[in-house]
Amino acid sequence: MAVSIWILTISLLLVGVCGQAGSRVPAMFIFGDSLSDPGNNNNLLSLAKANYFPNGIDFAEGVTGRFCNGRTIADFLGNELGLPLIPPFNNWKTKGLKLLHGVNYASAASGILDDTGRQFGLVWTMNKQIKNFRRTLKQLSPLVKRKGGVAEFVAESLILVCTGSNDYLFNYLDPISDVRFKYTLDQFQDLLIQEYTSQLKELHKLGGREFLVVGLGPLGCIPHAIGNHRKNRSKCVDEINEMASQFNLKLQMVVEELNTNLTRLGFRFFDAYGATMEIINNPSTYGFEHTNKGCCVGIMDRIQLFCPPLLPFNCINRTLYVFWDPYHPTEAFNAIIAKKMSQHVQKVQTP
Ligand SMILES: *[C@@H]1O[C@H](CO)[C@@H](O)[C@H](O)[C@H]1NC(C)=O
Ligand SMILES: *[C@@H]1O[C@H](CO)[C@@H](O)[C@H](O)[C@H]1NC(C)=O
Ligand SMILES: *[C@@H]1O[C@H](CO)[C@@H](O)[C@H](O)[C@H]1NC(C)=O
């Protein structure tokens, strides 16, 4: 009884906050890869981890497992929507009332395909993340006392999905992978889109109604791609960017189709590619100086490797960098993108 009164109080508080600020959601459920991982991989038998300094150097809680100097796009987006920091699924503290603002399932190195990221050990693929979401829904069901119950709660919540980069970086483009011999680029793309579509439909089946589906960024512009490119080590790699934009075109079509085909739906596509290129092409407009090298990189033969845990760390002007490490953007960049994204999240009506 005490618990339900608490929940009622919290819901009223939330409604209060919602009312004041306009466009708000009760919770956010996050699916994806290292761009959104808040530390889910820390406790997995995986090599894809960022739970060491200097990651988190600008984050209030310090090192958490985020692949960033500070907050991720998902963190900033939550903040824009009036939500507290969304907790990682893979943490014993994430239970009870903590679930009422949503849960983050993102796992570094994972992708759309179950095979993606295998070379890093255990990662939570999209399919596994959806399984974990089911578990959360079971736990939420006795906690949500509001009208319409957990179904309405989930229907009003934002489902943020940002995945697919690693299906290219750590699968199709991985020099030791054999998928390039199994599929043409077109076939591989169709496979990804087909899998992704059924995953989005599954999330809809589980009650998700408000979706923000984030397209791929310009993968040819990440320092890792630039550094590995033999021809010119300062320019974005057109071939890889082309793969990302083709994928995005198809994904955007799927998102539009799902809006037509499924009932009561708010699927939105966010053009991360365009938003990122705008910044990379006009860095000074956004306060950046460095667009093609990471702030924290290990360098071997001019190829930029992952952010090394070893000291000394001497990247002082972190706000001048678009990229934190060879794969991930800085907090400064993430803040700008999240602001743009939040404009895509429509006002959700509270009953
Ligand atoms: C590489 O690209 C940069 C930027 O477009 C250009 O300034 C530079 O001259 C190019 N270098 C080579 C070797 O082509
Ligand atoms: C939407 O419905 C049409 C017509 O039934 C079908 O051809 C198409 O594959 C559906 N799209 C998706 C993404 O499910
Ligand atoms: C930081 O940026 C400022 C302004 O561009 C520059 O004067 C300064 O030398 C930079 N410091 C370091 C350590 O890179």
C-alpha cells in the first residue's frame, strides 16, 4: 500500500513536470550500441568496455562505462525531455521504482544481426535487448498503478533505437569477416533492413507506440575510417559514407511504411547523417576545431586505435573536438544532436 501511494505521488509529480514543460514523455527505453551504452557491458564477458579513465572525465559520476568524455546523446535527450538519467539494464540497482523512467539496454559492439560484435565476446544484440525489455515489462506491471496500466505507460514512453553502425564497422567492413564473400553489399543491406524491421515490429507488439529511430551517421568520417584509409588520411571515406546513406534511405522508407501499416503509431526517423555532416562541414559555426581526429586516441602507424587507459592523457580542449575517440563523438557534439532530436519528439498527451 505504501508503495502504491509512493508511485501515485511520483506519477503526480511527473504529470506536474510534464504539464509545465510541454512536450514530455513518462519514460524512455533505449536500444542500441556503444553510442548509447551507459555501462551495460561492464559486467559482460566482453572486450568492448569503456569503464576506465579517461572515459567519463567530464561526467558527473566519473567512469561509468560510457564511451565518451561525458554524456551520450541518449543522456542529453532524456534531459531535454525532463527525465533523469536512464539506468542501465545490467545493474543490480536498476529495479523497483528506478524502472519508472525507463531503462537503457544498449550494449557496445552490438548490432542488428546476432553475429555482429562476436569478436568482442559477449554483447547484447538487438534481439537480446528486446528480450531484456520483456523482462522489464514483467517487473513494471505490478508497479504501474495509473489508468491504463503498464500498457498505456509504455505506449506513451519514448522508444529510442539507434543501431546498425557495428553491422558495418565490426561485420561487413571487418577485414577478417567472411560476410563480404557471402553477400553482395545490396544483399547485406536488405538482410539488415529485414531484421531491423522485424525488431521494430516486435517492439510495437510489446506495446511501444512512440518511436525515434536514428539513422546511421557518416561512418566514413569517424577517425577510425579516416585513419585506415590509405589514399587520404584527412578526408571522409566516400565509399563507407555511401553505404551508410543507402542504408538510411531504406530505413527511412521502412519507418514511413510502419506508420502506415501499424495502428496508432508515432514512428519517427532522425537523420543523424545530415545533422553530423552539417557540423563536420561547418565546424567553427558549432565551436569545433577538430573534425577528423579523436581527442583520446592510441596511435599506431598513424592509424587511430581505441582510447587507451594509459596515462598521460593530455587532451585538454575537449570541447573543440567532434570525436572523443576513433569511433565515438564527444559530449559537446552529443549535446547539439540531442537538442535537434528532441524537436522530433512530438508532444505526447497525458490522459
Ligand atoms: C587530402 O584531403 C585534404 C582535404 O580535402 C586535402 O587538403 C589534401 O590535399 C588531400 N591530400 C592528398 C594527399 O590528396
Ligand atoms: C506494409 O504493408 C504493405 C502492404 O501490405 C506490405 O507490402 C509492406 O511490406 C508492409 N511494410 C512493412 C514495413 O511491414
Ligand atoms: C586550447 O585551445 C586554445 C584555443 O584554441 C589554444 O590557445 C590552446 O593552446 C589549446 N590548449 C591545448 C593544450 O591544446
